[in-house]
Amino acid sequence: MTSKSSESSERTGLWLVGARGSVATTAAVGLLALRAGVTGPTGCVTELPAFTGVPLVSWDDIVIGGHDIVHCPLEKRAEQLAGAGVLGQSVLAAVREGLAAVDAEIRDGYHQATHTGDQASAASRLSEDIRSFAERNGLARVVVVNVSSTEPPCPPLPEHDDLDLLEAALTDPARAVLPASSLAAYAALRAGSSYVEFTPSAGVTLPALRQLAERERLPYAGCDGKTGETLLRTVLAPMFTARALKVRSWSGTNLLGGGDGETLADPVTAGSKLESKARGLAALLGEQVTAPLHIDNVPDLGETKTAWDHVSFEGFLGARMSLQFTWTGYDSALAAPLVLDLARLTAAAHAAGQSGPLAELAFFFKDPLGSDEHRFAEQTAALLTWAAAL
Amino acid sequence: MTSKSSESSERTGLWLVGARGSVATTAAVGLLALRAGVTGPTGCVTELPAFTGVPLVSWDDIVIGGHDIVHCPLEKRAEQLAGAGVLGQSVLAAVREGLAAVDAEIRDGYHQATHTGDQASAASRLSEDIRSFAERNGLARVVVVNVSSTEPPCPPLPEHDDLDLLEAALTDPARAVLPASSLAAYAALRAGSSYVEFTPSAGVTLPALRQLAERERLPYAGCDGKTGETLLRTVLAPMFTARALKVRSWSGTNLLGGGDGETLADPVTAGSKLESKARGLAALLGEQVTAPLHIDNVPDLGETKTAWDHVSFEGFLGARMSLQFTWTGYDSALAAPLVLDLARLTAAAHAAGQSGPLAELAFFFKDPLGSDEHRFAEQTAALLTWAAAL
Amino acid sequence: MTSKSSESSERTGLWLVGARGSVATTAAVGLLALRAGVTGPTGCVTELPAFTGVPLVSWDDIVIGGHDIVHCPLEKRAEQLAGAGVLGQSVLAAVREGLAAVDAEIRDGYHQATHTGDQASAASRLSEDIRSFAERNGLARVVVVNVSSTEPPCPPLPEHDDLDLLEAALTDPARAVLPASSLAAYAALRAGSSYVEFTPSAGVTLPALRQLAERERLPYAGCDGKTGETLLRTVLAPMFTARALKVRSWSGTNLLGGGDGETLADPVTAGSKLESKARGLAALLGEQVTAPLHIDNVPDLGETKTAWDHVSFEGFLGARMSLQFTWTGYDSALAAPLVLDLARLTAAAHAAGQSGPLAELAFFFKDPLGSDEHRFAEQTAALLTWAAAL
Amino acid sequence: MTSKSSESSERTGLWLVGARGSVATTAAVGLLALRAGVTGPTGCVTELPAFTGVPLVSWDDIVIGGHDIVHCPLEKRAEQLAGAGVLGQSVLAAVREGLAAVDAEIRDGYHQATHTGDQASAASRLSEDIRSFAERNGLARVVVVNVSSTEPPCPPLPEHDDLDLLEAALTDPARAVLPASSLAAYAALRAGSSYVEFTPSAGVTLPALRQLAERERLPYAGCDGKTGETLLRTVLAPMFTARALKVRSWSGTNLLGGGDGETLADPVTAGSKLESKARGLAALLGEQVTAPLHIDNVPDLGETKTAWDHVSFEGFLGARMSLQFTWTGYDSALAAPLVLDLARLTAAAHAAGQSGPLAELAFFFKDPLGSDEHRFAEQTAALLTWAAAL
């Protein structure tokens, strides 16, 4: 069987929540550029030789649409990203037309502040957008991926733990029990779509929504795409444990420009991101260590982010040593190919009849659903084994 | 079965070539400190929970001896290391007596410049030192580990490839066909001992010596202990390949004080170390990349070494990004526990009847004998599987 | 005139508030070690050739005493510092006797939580301690230097701005209008001593106390010793402005162990330090830039502190570039010689009849009193010119 | 007097040796962009407020021409620089026409390998190019600036020390006694132009050429523009000396892409650059320190360069501490505005009747001619004082 023939011939939808954001725009530009042959698959995990033979949808058969609450044309967003160094001018020229087609598939997202009526009707409208997108484009299935701005932590409610309670509350026009990301997940699942939570927002993680996914026999994955500092931590921490070196402190500072920086400048919002990072570190090291962590909004950095980590560790006979690293990258360029990979892999899992949390996609996430494995090498092995069996 | 009962009760020798060097002294101090209970096993891989049940010699049953060409008492060397921050004063106080006992087991090493007579007789003398050490101490077996200064690269000779030719040449008083490290390996194998090459010197790697090991049914391992920059490279490079990120250049600078810095200041000697590092990097990345690498002698750094690496890589849509790291550590504190681990594991392999290159010890080495696997996570898994089966 | 003859023959007191802290202990050990000839004057600015001929008290003629609220013997504190790498064992051995003598000159400090009675009587007792120290030791004058833990920012009161109001309030047993540092400054000035504020605490900076210094014709200096990140900023920022390069952001993270880390972990206390740092940066760059700054308590770092700064700047034609630095040092080793320098220089100014803020000592401080000059090179030149005229 | 009125109204030529290189192209683009008002003067020292009132030629009155041995159109070179991130697309669009005009003023440079005839006739041709440029454009004077590729170190000849001997040798068709940079300097001076050596090549530094400059009453300056690692060293080293901290080692690694990286990959060529850097460091610190220094060619870095320096220093009581920095910048963007500044300042000195080495321009150079002052702050002060007196 050739690599070609293993590609699924079914057209598949990628529905992006936050479809006009930097990650979504870069994913759309990248897909169009891959299709046009003006860029290579660098950064796309599913194009590695190890995935030959896995039944994944081809780039040609992925159709992008999505929700957003802003209206800036994708072409303009792409121009901004080119100005910021994320894209080259020649790529931009090759995808302008294709971006207009994606633009035509973007619908108004849910915005709590401006919404009137109950959340149930909002969810119905969102679901209908996804269903009509699928129908209009002849799609076998749709993967919904949330790449919108990180939300503040979501205060717990009893309705989050019980699907029946939740559905009753959604019809109460006086209440808004779900944060926007979870309403998007609810709408996705109700539309028969799988769901990927690429941000640290609540999304599909509420128990009631996980019940819904199980009931509908739909797969989901998340959460919080692993693209920088945490990626390095899940690579480096196992080295210390394998060598019996005792990490004493692991301090980190993240400098972010772009929209993400602005959103996370709010300490309340940052909270959920910081907590998830700390949990992962303790899991990796097998114990709590001093681990101060900061996220700073530094607008002049634009689309780049820079992380500095300082690890203090102890070796034989109590010798004190240290490791520092500085990671400088374009957040969108790191995240976008993973979004495409996740669309392919989640669609394949859906097609294969898998449902519930896709634990083997832990490779992609800071806070993997369905998995306690944070070590990157083990996550890589698990992903490859799982994909080979698809 | 308790962890205790799995420990081998047979007394085992650890014979260090370069027994008065910083690594050897730290290993001796450390073993004595572990035995005295004044330090914990931080940095000792074989003390990790994963090794529970593996039949390893206990700290109490390891006896240290060795060869060296200098005569500075171990106690004085330990004081120097304490002054340099490698050891604490309280550890030093607890091991003084024990160091004197180790000192009494150190014999004059082979020094080509001052040696008279043929190399065969030199080898006989070295072998006899090891044999009488074993007898005097009632040892079941001895592991010889070379931790002496790195030699200049060894020019190839036909005798290196054929054991019969080699043994004939050794009896010629006009020739010195083996570098000191290989003479030490030859003597070790002739004494029925296993051999570990912890430096980048030729040691046991010459084909004729590997023939000897096979003939004598002895295990060996090497070479070049992986304790800093290369350790990190074998941890980080697989991350880039797993994420389909294209490394474009990987530049490195090593600042070394201590004896190692002085030895490696000689570009000819450094050559063998640099070559081995570059080989490993290309193997990890699957292709050659621009990889300038320097080793500088910076005496004021004393026992510490600092490595700075700069990795330039390309992501999706050609985005250019970078990773830098700085690693600062005590070379001896990093190497010494691995020497103890290697002694335990090699002795266990010997006891289990294994011979030839111990490929599963690749975890410990920059340039693993018998293995092409440079990825640290895979090396870790292989080591654990192998140890569990001992 | 020889360098020798320019040394003042008058015995001078150095009274340390926080006399058992790390900085004070290191200063005491250092002075004794200099006197014993077991260490050189590295880090002592006043021993540079440029100070030859300036009438400064010799090391032999400085007597140390002080206040503290803890009772740990200095010798024990010095042992702790030796264990942490700040001092060598040989230095420690040479100064043990001298430390006992210093210990005998340390009195109980003022502690608001345990004090009973009005602050005026507390101040009288503190003053009397200083006066009797001077008398007992035959001192021509005493310089009081505050090196105690940083206090939380001091809420403003009308009494802080008016000496008469203040002195009235001090006699009210129901009130505690002065923070401990300012009470120490008040007591110092009332004892006829000059005062140096080496921390970011309020100390002598309250207007009422500055009035008192003027009235008593006493010199004072401060505040907040410049020993690390800020030192580098006052060196580097002028480079950017001199080269017309536009700094866009200057982000910083400070990792502190030791007592300082603990104290500054409290965000309220850190506030005063962070504000003073931000003020200085804006003054240096001539405008506000994005400048997130963190101080983290990382106990395992012990006596060391590590600062990482990331400067993003713009050059010709809008090119975006960056500078990062990491500074790793022993806070006490950096601060202690400056405390000795300040004692010498402030005593010389006092002897020369100077009073009020010693603006030319800006060289030593993050937030210089009496000066707007933050540029290190200009501060250096001003210090040398002033000292030469003493 | 307004700032405007202080600008010289005389048209001035800037003749670039290596006129199609990255630095020259960026300088030309930048001048045109400044004139068109599409960029600001960031990076231009002479536009700082401190230069108000100094009689400098306005951007409008500078005309660029030059020599080069390659023929790639400037417009194409500018496009390459835009692709590499040095220039924005909008700047490029605004200067295309102007670049064509500069292109028309570029003449074939001297290339020893292809030149036939004696060097005297080559020099005459070069001089004539400069003279006719001046005449054609109605220029009051021309400043020649060498920004061509660094040459290998120039072996000393007796003719380099004596102008008469030199001029005799130049007429010998069998000899080529001057390297290209020095022939350019000779031609410049013979054409009545001042000369600035912006590279580490020999240029005007040969004694015979300095005699010529003195005889012709012409000013000159150099050498080796200070734009990165050395700039930082001349800023940071004085901090250590002012604080009496003892630098023990100062190690550096430079990663260069672009043409400069390629040229300096040749160890022989790098030699002159490394020597000049080491000289400066010793001058700054007042003594030799261990200072390993590397320049690596890393083509994928493109127009950027990255320098990492590690400084190990000793403080009070022998405490060992360290400073590391990483500088990442666009070499052309850093150098080009300095070339414009040097043209303005050298022309003003020429107009003011100054001749010989312009020591006050040390601010701009790694190896300043006529000055032993390497400290950046002192160089800044000297420059401003000198300029104010023009």
C-alpha cells in the first residue's frame, strides 16, 4: 500500500473557534500554502515518515471555517502576520484568494456581553453554523478546535458536573452558566463534531460536557497546546530524574507580545495557565519544587515570545549546579501546524469509531486530558503506537 | 523479595586508571561517604527505584584501587576539591581514613615517556597489579574504568586491527604501538577484568582489543562519559525531530577549568572529543547541520564547566526561531556517580555471563560502543529493560 | 605626601543596624580579614589607586558595633556564610577571635512588635548605645549604616514632614509613627552620627529626618545599595541612549535565596524595591518603557542571587534586536565592601564638615539621595572628583 | 541660532569602498529613507539633541557613490536585505528610484587578482573616480569610508613605513605592496579626501599613509566599527574596574551569518579581528586575562549576528561570580547609521581644518586611531566635547 493510498479520501472540516486570531490565520495560510506547494511541511508532525500509512485526510481535503467575534478580514490579518515576520511575502501572495474563501466560512461567534436570550438558543445557532458548513461543503465530519483567547478561570457550578442540570440551566435566559469556550464545545458536540481544546480555557473539560461526548460517542482532546517553555520542561525534566539529579527550583519568565500577552497580563486569566504549568512540573519531577513563574505582556515583542527558565539542581555529594535556557519563537508558527495535525488525527480517531478523551494526543498538550503522562519522549512513543494502529 | 536481598554479596573491585584525578577522587570520596551515611545517593542512577531488585553489588562491597602516574595523596586531592566547592567539609572529615586505605591500593601507572622495556612487560605488570588487588581483597571480580586525562587521537596501525599482530608488536622493545589507555585496557582484559572507557581516548575501542574481550568472554563499555552539553543535546535534539522542526545550526562553546581544560586546550587532543560530539549530533538530527564547537581552557573556572549552546531552527512557513542554553556544573560531581553506576552494572553483566560491548549502557556515553542510539529517552528505556533482566 | 600619611589617624565607628545579617557579618569578617592580611581589597572601591591621598580612615582604625533583634552569634553566622560559599575556611579561622569582639559590641535593636513605651524612649536608648560605643572605644565619630531587612513601604503621615510634629508624636506611647529604619536614623542623628541607608526602607529619607540632619549639620547618604541588576542597568542603559538606539522593553527577573528573598517574597515589601528600580530605568532612558520586573524567593539558591534581563530595542530602519544578560553573584560579597567604603567616605565627609545628602555617593545607590544622576560612568566621575577634594 | 541654521549648506560626498555590500546598501537605503521621511533617525548618533548646533551636513546634501568589485544592482541587494528582515517593504518601495541614482555613481573597485599594471596607475584611476564624482556633483568635499570585506592581516614591508619608499614601489609593475584597503586609502588621500577605516583591514593605518595624510592636511579615522560584542565590552569592563571587582576570564563566541561570517571563517582573516578585540580588553581591564574568543560562520543566521560572552570575576573575600550576555542584532542596521554619522563628522572636521587621526571619534571604533581610550562613557564625553567645539 503506498503512502498516497492511505490518505483518507473523505473531505473533512476544521472549524476554528477564534477563526480570525493569529493561530487560526497562520493555520489557514499554512494549509493553503501547503496545498499550493509554496511551503514545506516543517512543523507538521503528521508529515513525518513515521505517519506514512496512517489514514489521514490529505491537505487537499481539509476545509476551514469557524466562529469569531471580531470581523477583521483574514487577508488583513495575514498581512499583519507577514509584517511581524511570521510569513513571507511570497507565501502571502500565493494564498490571498484561498483566504477569501475561508473568510466566507466564518460566522459570528458567541459573545456573552452582547448576547440576548438564553444560552441554549445561542448553542443551537452555533451548532447549526457547523452543520450547515458540513453540508454545504460535503464534509464527512468536522473537527472543532478552540484557538480563541484564553478565558479567566471558570467558577465551578453544580450544573458543570451534570448534563441534565446543565441543559435545564441553559434554557434559563437569566443565567449564563457556561463560559464561551464550553458553550462552543457544547455546540460542537451537539453538532456531532469532535472537539479539541487548544487553550487553557474550560472548553470540553467540564464533566457535564465529557458526559455529552461519551453519550454522543465523540472523541475529544486537550488541553492547552504545548509549544514553548512547557515543551522544553517535559523534555528536560525527565533527564534530571533519569540521572537521579535533584531539581531544587525551576523558575520561569515568559515575555509575550501579541494578543496572548495582553490577555494573560490579567493575573486572573493567567491563573489558569500558571496552575496548569505548575501541575505538570510537579508530575514530571515527582515532587513539588520552588517554581516561581511569570507571564508578562511585552507588546513590542509582537508575535514572538521569549521564555527564560533557570533550573537549580543538586548532584552527587550535594554539588549545586544550574541550567538556564532561553527560547525565542513565533507562537503562531509553533501552534498552527499542531492545529492541522490535531484536526487530521482527531478526524481519523472519529472515523475509526474512537470516543472520549484521546489520551494518546498528550504529546500536543500542557495539560493532557485522559493522561497523566507528561514526559515528552513517552508521549511521542504513545502517539506513534496509537497512530500506527488507526 | 526485599530490595536488600537483591544486592549481590560478592565483593567487587573498582580499579581506576587515573586514580588520583578529580573524577576518581570524587568517586572514592563519594563511595566512602555513601557507606558512612553522610551523603545521599543523588546522582547515582542505580539507586533509583527502577533498579530495586537488580542484583547489584552494595556500596559496602566495593573496593577501590587503581593506577596513576602522579603521587599526590588522595586526601590532599580531596582537600583541593573541597576548596573548589565539589565537596563539603563535613564529608571530607568523614572519609579521611577511608581515603588512606584507597591510597594504599594505588600503583604506579604506565607512562610512555619514562617507561623502559617492551609494552608487553608493562602490560604484565599492570595486569599483575589488578590480579593481586583482587586476591588481596578477596574480590569476585574487578571492573577497570579509565578516568585518566584524554589522550591525543591515536594514529591507526595495522596492529590495532589484529590481536596476533598486536601481541607480537608488544614484545618489540623498540615500539610502543598502544597508547596508554589501550595498554590499560589490554592489561585489564588479560587480568580477566571487564573494562569501561569513560574518556574519549582509544582504550578498548581498537578492534584487536575487542577481539581479546570476545575471546576472554569479558564485557566492556564506553566511551566518553556523557555529563553536560552532549547529555542535553541527546535530550533536546529528539524534541526538534519529533516536532518536525528543522534545526539549521547548533553552535556550542565549552569553558573548562581544571585538568580537563588544560588537556583539551591542545587542539590535537580536543580533536577526538569534538569529532565524537559532531558524529552524535548528526546521528540525532538525521543530517549534517552547521555545528561549530569549541572547547576552551579557562583555568579560573576551577572544577566547574560551563557550556553555551545556540540552536537556530526553522518552523512552519519558514519561521526562524532559536533556543539557547547555559549549563554550569562540576564535572567531577557529574561524572563520579556514573563511574560507580558503571562499576555496579558492568560487574553485574560480568557475573551474568555477558560479554562484548554492553550496548545498553549507551545511556552513559557520548559515543556508545555497540549502539547507534543517541536519543536519551530511548537509551534510558533500554538501560532499564536490560537491568531488569539481569 | 605618601599614601600612608593621608590616612586619617582618628578611630572611627561603623555601627550596623542589622548587625547579625549576612551583609553585616560579611563586612565584619572582611574588615578583620583585611586587617589580618588574609584577604586583599577586591571589591573595595576606596582601595583603588584613584583614592590614594584621600584622607580615609585605615582598616585598623575602624571599630564595628551595631543593633540587631536576633541573637545568633556572629561566629555562627560566619560559619553559615562559609558553608554557603561566601567565605573560605582559612578566612574564617583567621577572624574568629575578632568576631567575638564585634559580637560584644552588638546591642538589642528596636522591634516594634515587642517594644513597650513610647518611641522617644526607644530612640534615646538606641542613641545611648551608639554614644557609649563611641566613648568606650575612643571614637572620633560613628557612621551608622542600615543593612537590616527591607521593610514594607511606609504609609505617609503628616509627622514625617515636620520635625516638631514628629518629636511630639514620638512621646505618645499610643503611637508608633516611625518605621524601625527611620527610628534608627533618628537615633543615629540624635547621637551626632552620620547615617547611610543601604536598604530601600524609609530610613533617613523622611523630610523630618532630613531637617534634623541639616539642623545637626550631619551628612547622610542612600538609598538602596546598587550591587547587581540595577548596577548593570545604569551601565548599559546609557549605551543605548548614546548610540541613539531606542529601548522598547526592559524585562527583569530576580531570583533570591537567603533572608532577602524571603523578605521580598511579600509583594507589599517588594513594592518599594520595584518602584525604585522602575524610577531609575525611566530616568536613564528618558522615557517610560515596558518594564515588567519580578523578585522571586528561591530558598535553595542560598546566598546567591541571579538576575536575568531581556532588553528589546530598535535600531536603524526599525530593525528589532535584543540583549539578554544573566548576573549570578553573592549578594553579601557584593554589598559588604561597599558598606566599608561608605563608612570611610561618610566619615571623611563628616570630618570635612559636610552635611546634608552626599549626592556624590550616588555611585553606590539605586535611588540616590540628593542626585538625579543614575548613569554609572557619570556617577563614577563625580565620586572621584568629590573624593579628591576631601 | 536654530538647529536648522547650523547645518552646513555645502554638498558633501560619501564614497563607499565596498559600495554594494550589506553595510553600504543599508547606509544608502537609510539615507534615502531619512530624506524621504519614511524612517526616523534611530541609531544615528549625530541626530541626538546633543548635536544641535554642530555644523553638520544635512541628509539632503549628502551624495553617495563608491567602488566595488561586484556588480549586483543595489536595488537587488536592498531586496535581499528586506527579505532578511533588515528593511521593511514600505521603506524599500520609497527608495528604489534613489538607489538607481546611487548605482550610477558606483565604479569598479581594485581587485588585485585581476589587476594588470602597477599599483600607482590603479591608484590614479581610483583617485580620478573620486575626483570626477566630486566635480560632477558639485561637492565641497568627499569622505571615503571603507566598508568592504575584511582582508587577511597584511605582512609588514619596509615600504609601509616610509611614504617615499612606498611611492617608488607602487610604480613597480612586478609588485603589489599595498593591500586593497590601503590602496583605497592612498587613492582617497591623493584625491584630497578624508578617509575612514570601518573594517579591521590595514587601510590608512600604515605609517606611510598616515604621513601622506599629515602632508596633505587631511583628517582620517578608524578602525573597525564597534557595533556589538566589543561595544558591550567597552561599556561593561569599566564597571568591573570602577567597583574594584577582579575579572578572571572573559570568554566570547560570535556567530555570524552573511558575508562577514564567510570572510571571517578563514582563521587567518579572523586573526586581525581577534587580535584587535583582545588588545582592547586588556587595555580596559588594565591587565591580561584569559580571553578565548571565537568567530563562527553560521550561514543560516543570515544578516543577524549573535554574541555570547561569559565573564568570570572575583569579589570581596575571593567570592566567584559571573556575568553572561547574549547580543542578537542585524550587523548592517547597527553599522550603517554610524557610517552616516562618520561621514558627517569627518566632513565637519575637514571643513574645520582638522587633520591627522580624529581621536575623538574613538566612540565608533574597536581599535581607535590616535587614542588609547576604550571606555565607552569616556569616549562619549570626548565626542560630545569635540563636536560642540566644531
